[in-house]
Amino acid sequence: MNNLIIFILGIIPLIYFSWKDIQKSQLNNTSILLYGLVALFLLWTNKQLNEIGIIILISIINFFLFYELWTIKIIGGADVKLIPFLTIFICMISEYPIYSIIIYNLLLMLIGCSYSLISKTIIKNKYIPFIPIFSLTYLVNYLFWTIKY
């Protein structure tokens, strides 16, 4: 399947989740589960069996990484629920799933830390507009893997 289609199927729910997170500060578990089922279906229909195993393993490792970040209150619980399925989408838009998730996590830290630094220390205003960091990082990661140098 075309990487652009996979990207779109991954970004539209992320934007919806960001919007719901802004409104209520919580996400519906059913929505997250449907997102996961779409991710698993796309993975099953588009990858070879050995690639599926590697991507699932990467997804589990990434989940535990983000779970640890949640336990020290760096990210929210919905982020931890989303990350295994988002990891599948991230791994599918690149030919190199391990490098793709490493780049995504580094971009996420860079964008998230930059946003936090700007909003809390430089501007010192608690009414800074919310930026959907996961969606923005997913977009930047997609552009990184699709733009030919």
C-alpha cells in the first residue's frame, strides 16, 4: 500500500485524538482500540511475516519506554495507550522500521521539549495554544522519510 495512504490513515485519527484531548483531557478507549485495529490490519496486509514480528516487538518496546515516561508524569495516559499503535504506523511508512521509530522518538523529544521550554520558561504564559505534538512529529517524521535528498 502507498505510504501516503498509510500516513493519512494514521494522521486523521491523531488529529481527532488531539482535538478530543484539548476539549476533555481524556480519550475514549474504544476510539484508541479502533485505531489499533486499523493499524494491525494494515500491518497484516502490507508486510511480510518476519517484518510483522519486528514491528510488533518495536511497538512493545516503545510502549514500555512511554509507560516509564508516564510513571514519572512526563506524558499522559492516553499517550501511552496510543503509542503502540502509532508505532506501527510509523514503522510502516519507512523501509527501515527500527531507524524510523528512533528518528520519531528523537523528533518527539526535540519538539516536545522545545514546546515546553518556549511555553513555560521563555513566554511564561499558561495560556499558550496547545500544539498536537504527536501529530506534528508524525508529520515531520513522514516528511523525513519521503523527501528524497
